[in-house]
Amino acid sequence: MYNLSFGKEKITRVEADVLYCKEMLPKVSRTFAPTIRLLPQILEVPVTVAYLLCRIADTVEDSPDLNYEKKRQLLTGYARIFTENRPLSQEAFMKGVAVLPRKSADDELVYHLPRVLNVFRSFSLTVQKHISRWVVEMSLGMQKYAQEAKRPRFTFLKSMKELDEYTYYVAGTVGYLLTELFSYYSHKITPPLKKKMENLAGSFGKGLQLVNIIRDMTTDLRRGQSYIPDELLEKYRLSRDSIFDRENADKAEELFNELIQNAVHHLDNAMNYILLIPKEESQIRMFCILPVFWAMRTLEKIQQNTLALLGSEKIKISRSIIRREYFLAMVGIRSNRLMRRHYLRIRQEFNNLALDTVRI
């Protein structure tokens, strides 16, 4: 799938950069690092590199150290690297990001883009095309939603439609990118099957992104960012300040529950997407199913005490739950019936908690 048939010196350099990409992945991703390692070896490196390239765009879009115009310029320049394929495009981008402080692993990754691109360019032209298309789509779409820490230009989303569009650009695109790579790798994913998967691919990324948004809602609010649309706040007669007031607890809980149900809708579609993947491709299925199970368990934990979202402690599931879901997925990964039954069991537990909340 990716070509290392160069001279010995070139192979050594590419292999060193492959190792760098594999070492960086767990530093910038808590969810996907352990699951990408479950993929077939021939897919592991392309998916790793694709994820890192998307992460670089996300780091630029999310940086508190860049103003809106600089972000727009850098994201446009980043897209040019993949559309023009000229050394000058890469050089211009690297010169532009030199203002970024090196405060985190994400920042370091941006500075080492040439190493990631070196591996990317060792892939077949077809694989490069599949990855490029969606990295460009993500980067150019992110421009609209880039924010500035000191002078917010687009601080808040106005409608649920804009929330959907935002999650498409930052995560839905990843679902389509993965579908391209999966179908290229697996002859069992026929063109008609790929078409069915594409109809659900956006939800795979959107559902996981919405869970992150819900989980991190308070952290984002307190740093001056918000992904709660104005439309939803107006519906429950809340503001981004009043949502923290004790007397508004009931209305805040209703708002959170509506966002949660939106996420569950996309996770339902994500489950349907995964069950379309041929059973023989169990490693691809494992890669996809674990984040969905973990996301549902995260929502279940939130549903146990929705108002905990307003607290200072970050909500996350325990290691024991992570291991249990991994074991259950391993046991049933080749059975659509078992996988769907387990998903629906989690969903039912989740719904029971929601009903208990309403009764109280």
C-alpha cells in the first residue's frame, strides 16, 4: 500500500520517519492511538499519517496563540501543500508556523510536518490522493470556524445546522477519509458496499466529535469558547453565563440531554456503518467499534449525573470499562448480531438513566 522501494539511504530515512509518526501518535491522541495499532499492518501507517495530518490542521485551528487572519492564512497554505505539491508551498507553511510556541506535543508535531510528509509521499499516488482530498476539505472548512483568543471573530455557533457543519469539517471528513482507505485496502468492500458506507461515514466522525464537545463543554466555556449553538440556548432560555447558575439547573440538564441525543443519533449511524464492514475484516471492525463503545459509555457516565458537566473535573471512563469493552468486542467482532446486541444493551442502560432523570 505504501512504497519503500527506493535506494537503501532513502529507505532508512523513511523508516525513521515512520517510527517518528508511530511514536508521536499516542502523544497527540488518547482514543485512536491504541485502536490504530489494531489495524492490519498495511493500513496502520497510512491511517497513522492521515490522522497526524488532520491533527496538524486542528492544532492550527485551535491555537490560542494565532489570530484569525493568521489561522486563515496558514490553513489555506496547508491545503496548498496537498493541492499544488510544490516545495515552496511546504516552505511557506513552515515559515508561517514558526511563530507557534512549542508548548505541547501537538505544537511539536506541527514543527515536524516534513517528517510526516516524507512518509505520506512514500505511499502510492492513489493513497496520497485519498488522504489529500479530505485533509484539504477539513483545512479549508476549518477556516470558517477558527477562533481568536483575544478578539473572537466567530466565537459561538448560531444554529444546530452550524454545529452539524462544524462537526462535519473537523470529524465527519475523517469518516470519509477512512472509508476511502478501507475500500482501497479491502477487495471485499465492493463499490456498491462502499457507497452504502459513504452514506453513514460522516456520522462515524460526527458522533465521536459530539461526545468530545459534550464532555469538554465546561472547559471550553471557561476558556471563552463554546460549541453550544445560540439556537439551543434560546430554546431553553439560557446564556453562556447563566447556564452555571444553580436556579437554571433543570433547564441546563434539558439542554445537555438534547445535545446527548444528537450524539446518540450519529453513534447509531456509526454502528450501522461498522456492521457494513465485511466480517472478515475483523481488524478494521475493531478499530472502528471500540471508540463507539467507549463514546457510549462516556455518555452513560454523563447521563448518571448530567450536571456534573458543569463541574471542574473532567469526565472520563475508567480503565476497567475500557478493558471490558475491548474484551467484549474481541469476542463478538465477527458477529453482527452480538455487536448490535451489545450496543443496544449499552443504549438501553443509557435510556433507563435518562428516564430516571426525568422521573426525579
